[in-house]
Amino acid sequence: MANFAKPSLPRFSVDVYQNEYLPEGGSEVNAIVTVTATGGGTIGSAVSAPVYTAGHRPSAAVAVMVDCSGSMDYPPTKMRNARDATAAAIDTLRDGTHFAVIGGTHVAKEVYPGGGRLAVADATTREQAKQALRRLSAGGGTAIGTWLRLADRLLSAADVTIRHGILLTDGRNEHESPDDLRAALDACAGRFTCDARGVGTDWEVKEVTGIASALLGTADIVADPAGLAADFTRMMETAMGKEVADVALRVWTPVGTAIRFVKQVAPSMEDLTARRAEAGPRAGDYPTGSWGDESRDYHLCVTVPPAGLGREMLAARVSLVMPEPGGGAGSVQNLGAQGLVRAVWTDDMVASTSISPQVAHYTGQAELAQAIQQGLDLRKAGDFDGATAKLGRAVQLASASGNADTAKLLAKVVDVVDAATGTVRLKTRVAEADEMTLETRSTKTVRVKK
């Protein structure tokens, strides 16, 4: 039988870290679930899928959305850098990848290839796309929802495994209502993933991070437009490394239990609790987006019915699923990895009161992200005492957990007197780019030291 030039799926593994011991009457179980994907596109997948020829990559489609509003001309280097960055991203596309470039103002325009189509990347189409980019000019308003809806229409027309967007904006979404943007995000969620970038300092952090969060992508600031090309190249390389899309964390719980929350906690914080899709009796699916060779951590919190000493129960079973290729609606393929979360009731006080190091670490990282957000909001509102207290706590948590990147960003907003105790003074003058960088990256975490 001939080998088909299609990729095999990565091998997924699931590891559970928890303290399963509860005191008498205890009912809350916490676990960190580490999901790792390795070896995509190679022969010998652990999944019961056909064996495909090694070395072939999955089909992908990418839409690059470039802000072309009037503010992109102030300074003129901004538009030039955006064109250069998009050209660099196009150069990074794998041959055979479907792609399009969208110019975004108060309306969305197809810059390349046009006609409601996607181009297929090769030497000719890359050159044509870069010629089309040279005609991009700034003028008009900003309505990001229209850009996303056009990207969705173009991407959905391609019969591919991976659908991905890259979105660049330099300003606030002033030419549509927040409800319009939310409706566009709701319509696009689960249809493609999207990385969002703000260039300069005139955009709204919560808008850009909200887009990335809704579409399971990354968000970041590129304060200096000269850094755009390197950032776009990195983003496209990551997108080209994705092997499988629409992977969901399936959590089954027995009768009498309730899921309090499911959160991604590394490499960044993302609360997935409200995104549950029911998946049969006692099971729900939580979307995780596209995967390449990578590892992510999730925090699962479950309440269980209290039981007597010496009793034990399975509190949750975690597995990974993806849509069955060619299957009907709702048919899924199990990715062959699972983890078990247990509860054991004991009168051993030492066992039942110790917190798993992994759970403790990520609880601290979640508090760190929240303290930064609250501190910056209080600072903007003029509550400097409240801001000092919250940002001091953030410094203390960043120091204790070894989150050096966040500690460096905090040190640009506060003068650190004593990191261990969280004693800080607010800086009287803070560069807007430094404050926005701290806010944008506040949800990035460090992994627990093994």
C-alpha cells in the first residue's frame, strides 16, 4: 500500500501533579496537568492513526491583517516597518501554505491575492505578495471586527489542518462598538487561532490581549516599530511548526463532583472554564488550540463529596481529543493519553495539609498576574497607595517564584526597596511603553522548577 504524503499526529502525554490527600470532610481537589506533544510529522505516532510518510508537514492557511488606518503614518516609519514585517512573514511561509494579506481600516480590504481567494506560497506568489505590499498606504479608521470576519471567510475556504491569523494594530478600535468586536470574536472562536500585536503605544492593551485570548493566540507589544520584522518572523515560524489543530482537554468527573475551574497556567494564564463544551455524560471539552512540539500546564480544581477516612475516589479523568478527520459533527479522535486525578481521605495531618509544589507555584503565578493588573488599574485611577501595595505584592511573588522577566518589567514601574518583603516605591515617571509592556505580558508565567 502506498504511503500518503500526510503528517502523522504528534505523540501526546499527560502527567498529573497533585497532593491527593484530604482531611476528613475535605472536598476540594487541585491538580496541575502537564500536556506534552512530541514528534509530529514522524512515523510511529502513539495515536491510532494511519502511518504517513515522515517529514511531511500538515497543510496550513495564514491570514496577515495589517493596520492601514491613518495613524500608521505617524511617524511614517511605522507603515514602512509594517510592510517590511509582513514581507518577512511571507518569506517565512512554507511552500504550499495558503495565505492572504488583509489591509485593515474601518473596512477590511484584500491586499493579496484578492478575489476572495488564498494564494499558495511559492517563489512567485511570495514575490507578487511583496509587490502588493508596496502599494499599502495609511488612511481611514479602525474596525478590527471587520478584519477578523474577512480573515475567517478567507481561511474557512481552504481545506487545511491549521488556520492561523496574525493581526497588527497601532490604535484603538474606534470605528465599531465593543459589542461588534465581541460578536466578531465569538463568530471566529474555534475557527482559527490568532496572534495579536500592538505597535507603538497608542493602542488599548485590553483590546489586543482580548483578541489573542478569544482566539487562543499570543499577545505582545512591539513598542519600537523597528522590531516588527523580527517579531513577525518568530510568529510565523511558530505557526509553521504547528502540527495539529482543535485539540481539546476532555475532563470526565464522576457523579456528585463539580468542576470549579480549568485554567491554562503555562506558558501563560488563560481561564478556559467558561469555554466548556459538553461531551456526553459527565464529560466536557476545553479548547486548547493548535499544537506543535511543546508542553503546557493546566490547573484543574474539582469539588468532591466529602467521604470518611480511608476512602478514596477518582475525582477526574483527563484525556485529549481532536475532531475525527472526515468524521461527522461531534465525532472525535482520542489522542491516546490520559491522566487521573484522585482524592484520598486521611487523618494524617502532615499528608493532608501539604500543598503540591506545582499547585502552590501556579497559584502564586495566578496571583502575580492579578496583582499586576490590579496595581496598574489603581495607578491609572490615581490610587497610589493601593497601586503600591498591589505592585509590591507582585514584586514579592515574582522574586519568590523566579519569574525574572516579570521582575525586570516591574522594576521599570516601581523602585524595589526589598523584593523579599515586597517593599517598593512607585516611580514618579514611567515610560508609557514600559507600563504597557508590563500589562501586556502580565499573564506570562514561568514553569515550576522540577
